[in-house]
Amino acid sequence: MSDSTPNPSSGPSDAPRRAASARLNVSGAVPAVSEMRRAMDPANESLQQALRLSYRLLQGAMLALVAVFLLSGFQQVQEGETGVRTLFGAVGGEPGTQALEPGLQPYWPYPVGELHLVPLRVGIDLRSEFFPRLSSEAITLEEASATADVSQALRPGVDGFVVTADGDVAHLRLHAECTVVDPVALLERIDPRKVANIFSVVLERATVLAASELTLSQLLESRDEFGATIRDSAQQSLDRLQLGVQVSAVTVSDRSAPLAVRNQISGVQARRENARVSVERARQEANSTLVGAAGPPYAELLKMISQYEALLTAGQTAEAEGQLRAIGARLEQPDIGGEAARIMARARAYSGAIESTLGKEVRRLQSLAPAFRENPRQLVRQLWLQTIREVISDKQVEIFSMPANLSRMDITVESSPDVVQIRRDAELARKKREAEMLGAGDPAFQLGSREIVIDREGRRLDKTGTKGAGRE
């Protein structure tokens, strides 16, 4: 049998074809065809089974793909995360229940549905945004300050800094904690992959605004107030954007003046701190002195004394007299303590002593006045004899009986030891009373002490208000 296939490169289809050079003849009886068909049946059956198995496998694979597709919507929400479900790009769920809880969350697979997750807490560190780039040799800030040169200017875009209210610059490092309280509002407005970047921009803006309201010294000396100002400013920006984020805390870890002047600033701060400590110590000592002078109500007394001095200076004598009486009445109150209370106690004791001694004599004289007017000679003689009797009856008095006409004899008399001891006790008691009387007259304080002068007459606390400096 020879090949009679026409050449594809031959001419048009209407060209005459060459006559066939071969013919296929099937010869044989009809039963041979049946035998051939029976021989082909196992092969056909095997082919059908293979096709049927392939179809079943294809169906199983399709079902598996569908199951994997459906299960791909299941997503695990870790602890410390939250988010929302979206269906064809829209947030799904009922209002108030749209935020996801930690755990396995079933949902439609992508691209039908999707779960967008964000962390509940986002920490933002601004380490280089407001801080100079340190050289490789300087490991610490102190080393960088030691090698800094005033002639080396800061490079914007390389060295970070903030500008203060007085035109100086400062360097900062800070850390902020932000809490997502409304993930729906957050994810409806920004891409979850850009959350940290947006928070950083808001924090940088708040830091620049807060630093612009303080001088360099105020920024360096402030403690938690500066961080609180940054937090409030950042929170206001986030509220205007309606992102549903709460700034929990802002901590300023490092703050410094420009490196070239940092050492001088540190010295000024140290001296200022020493001055503050000295002022505080002086204030405490002054408070202790005032409390020791008049007790806890000293502030009220100082105010009353200042009012009295103002009235006296203005020439308002009657009002000054009333104010002085008010001061005296206030000093007699039971809540007055310190030296003023001790002086008042001694004054009351002295007044009682005067009342018990001179007052008694006054009352006695008042009772003798009518008898003296009737018969003064008789009353004087009676009082004289009574005085002699009292003197003689004193235990310190010794009576000696001497015969007359002994002018030419010297007699040495020794007192009784009991009488000597009584005299000593009486002398000690007398000196003690004198000491108490002198102590009662010591002033505990002096009004108007700031107006005391050395070379001329100063203003004195006088009830009439007519004496002292500036008055005739």
C-alpha cells in the first residue's frame, strides 16, 4: 500500500487528483466481526470504569476545593486583638456587636467576606524623630555632649528637635500607649496596615505643639505635666478624626537641651535645684518659728496684725484701737499655742497674783476707810500695834531681852539654826518670785519689727498712734 495523501503545497482545490493507488478490502465471514467485538468488550469496560473513577475523583476534588474555600473564612483572633467583619467591603454585624472577640471567628471567605484585625493596644516609640543622630563613637548622651561643638549646626531631616516658646531647641524621646476602643470607627476610616503610622504622625504633631508652649527651662524641669499635655493634644486630634482611639499614657523618657550647651544647662539646673531646696528649707523653718510663736492659727494673727499696722499708718486711731482689742481677744482663745500661749499663761498668773496681793490690800483699805474718817488717830495706833504683832509673830524674827545700861558691854548673839533655815527658804522663794515677774514681762514677739531702724526713731506700737517715724 502506497501513500496517496496529497501534498499540502499543491495548487488550488479544483486541481485534478491522482487516482487511488490502494484499496482496503475486509474479507471474512460475519462471525469473525462478532468475535472481534466480544474481544473488545473488556477493554471498553475498563475504559468506562477509568472514566467513571476519574469523574468521581474530579467530583471529590471539587468538593474538597469548595470545603477549603468555605473554611478559609474561619480566622483566629488572638488575645489583645480586635477587628470587624466585612461583607463585600461593608462592615457586617448588628451595631454594638460588630467588634470581634478573641477566639475562632467563622465568616464568609475572601473575596465575599473578610476579617480585618488590629491590636487593642498600640505602642508608639519616637526615638529619633526629635533626637539628634549620635556619632558612632558616642554611645551615651553624656559622651555625645562632651564631644559636641557649638559650631556644628543641627541638620533638619537628620537631627530631630523641637522648638520651644523662647526660640530655643530641645531634644526628646517619648513613648505613647494607645487603646482602640471603637475598632469599627477606626477601620471604617483608615487602612489597618497604616494605624501605627497615623498614630505616630498624630503624636509628633502633639509633641511639637506642646513644646511650643513651654520655654526650654520649663520643658527640662517639668515632670509629668509635659507628657500629660502631649497626651491631651494627641487625644484632641484623634477625636477630631473620629478614630475611636484613646491615648492611655505618654512617657517622656529623655529630654535634653542642645548637646553643645547641655553641660552648662545641667549646672544651671543644679544650682536652681539647690536654690529651691534652700527656699523650701527656709519656708519650713519660718513655718516652724511661726508655729512656735503662736501655734497653728499664726496666719490669722499675722493678718490681724498687718491690718492693725495698716490702720495705724493711715492714721485711723479709733479703728486701730478696736483692731488691737481684737488681737488681744484672739490671743486669749484656747487654740493659741507656742510662746504666745505661754506668755498669756504667765500674764494670767501674774494678774491672779496681783489680784491676790494688791487686790486684797485694796479691799482691806476700802474696809478701813470709814473707821479712818471717824477716828484716824485711833485707827493708826491700832494698825501700828497690829503690824508689830505680825512682825513679832513671824518665824524669822528673834526676840532678845536685854537688861538696861549695857552700853559698855559687847554681846555676840547667834541665831537659831531653825531660824537660819527659814530665812534661807524665804530668800529662795523671794528670788523665784522675782524671776517669774521678770519673765512675765519678756515680749514673745514685736509688732512692726520690719520697720525698726538704728539711726533714728522708728514707729512704735502705740495705742494713740501719735508716736514713731513720720509722726510728730
